[in-house]
Amino acid sequence: MTGEAAENVAGEVAARWFRENAPRFSGVLLFEEPLARHTYYRIGGPAAVLATPKSREDLSWLAEGIRATGARSFILGAGSNVLASDEGFAGVVIRTGRMNLTLEASGELLRIGASVPISTLLRRAAQEGWGGLEFLTGIPGTVGGAVFMNAGTHLGETARRLRAVEAIDLADGRELTRFEGEALRFEYRRNLFLPRSALVWQTEWSLEQGDPAQVKATIDTTLARRKATQPIDFPSCGSVFKNPRAHGLNAWQVIEKLGLRGHRIGDAQFSEKHANFIINLGAARASDVKGLIELAKSRARAELGIELEEEVVFLGAGTSF
Ligand SMILES: Cc1cc2nc3c(=O)[nH]c(=O)nc-3n(C[C@H](O)[C@H](O)[C@H](O)COP(=O)(O)OP(=O)(O)OC[C@H]3O[C@@H](n4cnc5c(N)ncnc54)[C@H](O)[C@@H]3O)c2cc1C
């Protein structure tokens, strides 16, 4: 049996277990669900199982099913930084958007569930005058995704404001592990502390009590600036490549130097407006986006001696914890 055929059989075995045990799950279970419906790119073939848990118990149940079937699994936030394969995923995709929507402030500490959308958090920040989170402006996605990615903008990054993370290890599904202080290790656009099978459940952030009007003004100005410089009318994952900081360049400048701004494969295109965005003009496939990524990487290496590294995360055969 080929690797792909073996993966598909494993996906079918997993789907059977999840169907048979579905009455013990309070969330939403979908089978052979197109990932294109759950990613910002609007790209991606079917997931054998797509589960949207609504509670801690649901997560324990998912962990049990993954252990029992040996299925591959992938944690999906809002899908704003994920490129899903055209072939889909022969395993269990766990969508985190409904499981923990806590949002509680006490003094200068904010406890936020991993499912909370960044846009909701910022709306509350503007209402309440919670200062210090403005750097998240314009980043789509969930709080859990921002922690995993160490998301940020020119105004700062997640690592600077995050105080603690509680994660559930899906290899076990029961215990919460708390990370704080020096355990919270990050680099540019990646965390270094979460085990591969860890799902971010709850987070704590430090706030500065500010003036609601001032917080709102910073958010509005930043949003306007992003609107003017980013192709937000088309599906994308934001920046495709990390900035190659060792070379003192931004990734868009590398794409520009290679003459790839506006270059197109199928319906995927390096945006004319922001060259580090690959946009979906309508019917792009993951293979088109990947084609552009590989083209830029190989030419940057050969012509400029620059090793471009993807910021976008791939979901497909071979990705799992
Ligand atoms: C128009 C646009 C603009 C963007 N601008 C920015 C920007 O300015 N700065 C920036 O940093 N990013 C930006 N992004 C990228 C993206 O929004 C961020 O990376 C975001 O933090 C991803 O969150 P998400 O919930 O969508 O995660 P997903 O994209 O679903 O997942 C991203 C990664 O996080 C993991 N993950 C998600 N949730 C959890 C969880 N609860 N526990 C464990 N792992 C988890 C996934 O497994 C995956 O590896 C942009 C994207 C778009 C579409």
C-alpha cells in the first residue's frame, strides 16, 4: 500500500470511531468536510473528520478517539495562517473557535480563552480602555493562534504582553499544563515552548489601564494604514514569508527584487499591493500557492543568497502532531 493509501485507510478508521462515539460529543462533527470552508485562503480538500469542540470534556473525548485510532490530527484556529492541501487531510482536524470564549479582566490582568477572536478582544479593549493590546490590530484569527504564532505587527508582538498559557496535551487530553515566566519562550513568529500535541486552552495577558478614546484611536489609525497597504479584499494568509532579518530586508523587498510582484500561477498571485501576500484571485489551488512559494524560495537562494522561510503553516499529508 502506498503512503497516501495507508493514510486514507487510517482516516476511514478514525471516521468510523468518531461516528460510533458521537453521542458523547457536545460539539459539531463533520465528515469529509472541505477545508476550503474553514480557511481564510478558501483552499483545501476534505478533512476525514472535522470536530468543533465546545468544552473540556469534548477535548478529552477527542484525545481518546485520536489515541484509540492512531489518527493524525491538526489544531485549526480561525484558519487565517493555514494553507490546506488540495488533497485534504486524512485525519482529525480540531477547530478551536467554540471551546473557550472566556474574557475576564481583573485589575491589570486579562484572562482570555483561546477561542476568542482577536477582533472581539480589540473591540472590548477599545470599550474598556485596555491599553497594550493595540499591536494585535488587523490580525485575524483567535487568541490561541496568536499565541502559537507569536503574532504581531510593527507595534509589538504577543510575547511582550503574554503572562501565562494553559494548554491541554491532546496525547492525553486531561491535564492542563501551565506555562509562565521564563517558560514562555518565543522567537519571531514562533513559540518554542508548546509541545507538538499541546492545544492552547486559556491565556493571561497584562494590561495597562488607558483612555478608551485613545485606545480606539490607535486601533482605528492602524486599521486604516493596513487597509491602505494590504490586499484585504482577496483571500490570503497575510504575509507568506517571515522577514529575513539577518539580511536587513523585509520579505516583500526580496519578492520585489526578484521581479515577482504580480507574478501569477493559476489563480494565485503575489499581490501588486503588498508583494509578501499571495492572494487567491478566485479559484486558486494549494498547488498554485505552493508553486509561487517554491519559485520565490529557489530564486531568492540562487540569486540573492537568501533563505526565505514560510510564515504560513501547511496542513496536509505528513502534518500532524
Ligand atoms: C489579511 C491577513 C493579515 C494578517 N496579518 C498578520 C499580522 O499582521 N501579523 C501576524 O502575526 N499575522 C498576521 N496574519 C496571519 C494570522 O492571522 C496569524 O498568524 C494568526 O495569529 C493565526 O491565528 P488563527 O487562529 O487563524 O490560527 P490558524 O491560522 O488556524 O493556525 C495557525 C497555527 O496556530 C496553531 N493553532 C491555532 N490555534 C491553536 C490553539 N488553540 N492551540 C495550539 N495551536 C493552535 C495551528 O495549529 C497552526 O499551526 C494575517 C493573516 C491574514 C489573512
